[in-house]
Amino acid sequence: MPNYQGVWSLTTQMQNRTGWPTVDATIALFGGGDENKNTIDTVSFASAANATDFGDLTVARGYHTAVSSSTRGVWGGGSTGSQVNVIDYVTIASASNATDFGDLATVNATLAGLSNQTRGVFCGGYDGSSDVNTLQYITIASTGNTSDFGDATTIFNYGAACASPTRGVYATGSRDTYEYITISSTGNGTSFGNQASGKSGGAAASNATRGIFGGGGSGDLEYITIASTGNGTDFGDLSVARNNFGATASLITAMFSGGNSNGNVIDTVTIATTGNASDFGDLTVVRSYARALSDNHGGVQ
């Protein structure tokens, strides 16, 4: 660390800004789980610690997904024992209960979500009778029902998704493939590559450059470079092998929350490197499907 002393002009400060220490002030929220949990927890990426209570979802549910901007967190779909079309939201900076946002076009569970600063996109899922290939979106800053975005090339559920500011990538669950979309436009999904191993029931997180997909009953983590296309590459392992969990990220760190097998674990990896996950802390409630979001993930920079 440089030894900064004396009185600096603003010009000198700007010239040396890259040497200043940085604090990861990103906030993560974890909502719902197990078809009967409405708990929303929160942690700060700045310091490893257990989660604390934030508020409650409007409807207790699992098998849902989450999207967010830098100010607003949104959870969509899921199951209470049967599939629902609920969308609810919170203001990330203010601990409180969720508020109704609108509805998905149809009831939908086991779907995947991705977002940038403007849009959230809900991908695939199960409508109560069959898997679907629908892509639908919301404008996060306003409330309302979803609009049609396009279709994935295949029907799928138990997928996972992440995004850069321009491109969203979703994994098609046990079908072992990746597809991508351009978030600012509408249209059908395009082939991206193949997963290194199938991850049905997994989760994904990203910064603007790299997406990390993990779990699906295993402890495997793999990564992609979002701006290009290609197959997944081995990254490392989760601290606990599990599925049906949540994931989100800051600019620096990817975070994985809850899940089957050990349902209160929160662990993290550094996105720019490869390696195994480290323990961060615990959720307030043991549960699977603690779907996660943050105010500084790869899509909202």
C-alpha cells in the first residue's frame, strides 16, 4: 500500500486514485425459499458475517427467481405448492417488506432471471403442466406485468442466468447448454456454448466480464466470458455441494446462498481468479431457493 502523506491538490489525488484502498459496499438480498418461506435477509459484501433480517416477501414461496437494478430488487414467479405469477419488489437501500410489482404472463416456477440497470428478464420455467421456453421482461424502475421478449431455442426449467450490462446468458438446466440475448432489444435466444457439466437446479452470478455457474447437486463451479461465446471452463468448487440455491455478485465477488444439503451456507469466490469458494457466513433461516440479488451485479454497472 502506498504511503500517502501531506496535503495533495485535487490533480495529485486524481493521478494517484488507483492506489487508494477500496471497500466493496455492495448489498446482497436473499428472498424466500422452500415454498413456505417469506424471509428476506441481507449482507454487505464488505465484511464476512451472518445475514440479518431485511423484511418479508408479499407471498411465501420457493422455486422463484430474482432480478435487480442498483436501487430496486425484484422477485418473480415460484411455487407455494402450486405455481404462481407473483412479482414483488423492495428498495434495496431501505429495509422493509416487499410490495406488489405486477404479474408474470402466466404462472411459472423453476425459472431463471437476469437483469441490467433497466430490464429484468425471466427465462424458461414450468407452468404447472409443462416446461416452457418463454422469455419475458419487466422495466425495473416501473411496476407492471411482464411483456414478451422472445423464446429460448429449447424448453427448460431449473436453469440459471447472469448478465453484463448488454448481454444476458442463461443455462438451460439439465440440457447442458448456454444461450444468450441482447437485453436492450427483444428476440429469441441464440446458442452460446455448452456447460462443462449439467447444472439443473444451480445458480449463476457475474460481473461485467465473467459469469460463474455452479451447483446443480454438485459442488462444481464453471465460468464463461460473457462478451464472447464458448463452452464453460472449470473454476473450482463450492464449499458445500448443493442445488436449489441463490447467487449474486458485486464487481469483485460472487456469492452463493442456501440450498439443499446445507441450507444456510453463504460462500464466495473472487470472480477474476479461479479457485474454491470460502465460507462467508449464514442465512438467518435454513432454506433452499433463497434467491439472491444485489445493487452492483454485472448487469447494473
